[in-house]
Amino acid sequence: MSLSVLGQMVSKDHECHILWLLDSGEALIGKCLDEHVWPDVILIDAELGDSSGISLCRRLREVNSSVSVVIITSYPLRRYYYRAIMAGAQGLIHKSDYRYLIPVLHEVHDGSAMSVSTFRDMSEVTGADGITISSQESGDDDRPPAPQEWFKSASDSYDMRHSRKYKDKSCLNYMEEMVLRLSAEGMTQNDIAREIGISSTSVRTYSLRARRKLKSKTLIQAVVTWLSINS
């Protein structure tokens, strides 16, 4: 879906007024941070040419607690789900789910997050099943998501990114967190390697890095520490 087509779709809704269409992440940063032009909702492509939509969301959320951000992607939703939450986004939508676009924009317009039911409907359409949305149990993706792992309002996302717990947690990169998440579900290193498509050696490397960053002597200690940070 091109930028112009996306703009045409949004402009058809009489309650939506487009301030600008930008094809550059740096242009977006310039508008918001330099010119101080903040819309009510920002729709960001996760795969921008000059930067990551996730990193842009993170930069915007660091300084703004009121603007809602929705990430849009052509990849399976599971690829960006957790990172979008941690970056401070209020929603995530697949480009093929165009009929959900306007409803999601309305959902997040007042600063709230997209609803669980909307995300569930989109997951069925795009085949994005298998998204692990709770670390409490494994093998049960039909239950409601754990509150700490669902999209938050703009203000709550801002508070999360500035909290001490988040600062501790953000020392881990995405793959290190993924290894701990899957370890918490009872997976072995070989299981994790097959699940995310990397070698067992790489899993051990990410595990070791996570243990060092969390000052844990064992993987179990690292998992316990990480879960306590996420609680």
C-alpha cells in the first residue's frame, strides 16, 4: 500500500483531517520535534526507508505523552507486536487489514489504546496466530492478553518509558528479551532456536548477554529478574 493510497483511504473519513504525508522518518522527527507540530494521531510505517518505524515511535514517545501512535506493517503482526508496545505505540495494524484502519484510528484518537477484540479480528484475517501475548502460561493464545503486555494509552506509555523499571528492562535488546520470554515458558535452548530460526549457539550468546546485563549468575536467575521487572 503506497503512501498516497493510504492518504486517500484516511481522507475519505470526514472525521479525519490529514496534516501531512511524509515518506521520511527524519522529516517526521523534524515536523514534531523541531517545528513542534503534533497531530492527534501519527500513523507510522514500520519499514520506512531511512529509519525504523519502531525507533521513530520510541523517539516521539520519549518527549510526548498525548499523541497516539499506530504502527502499520506488511509483515506478520507477531514481528512487531512486542516491540511496538515497548516503543510506546497505541496500536499495530497489517496493511492488508485496510477495513480496520479507520476504526483503529478512531479508537486511539483520544489517547487510549486499540482494543483487544480489534487486534484479535485482525490476527484471524492476516494469519498472525501464534503471537505470544502473555508470559504467564504457554500454549494458550486464546485467553485475554496479560495487562502488562497489551498496548497502553499514550500517557501510560510515556510513563512506562520514563519509569525506573523500564530503564532497567530496556538494557536488553529484542533478541535477549525474546530468549528470556521463551525460557520463561519452559523452552530449551534448542526449542528456542527452532522457534525463532537461529542457531543454538546464538541462543546461548543472547542468554549470556542477558545474564550479564541483569547481573545474574544463571539463566533461571535472569528469567526471575526479568519477570519481576515485567510484573
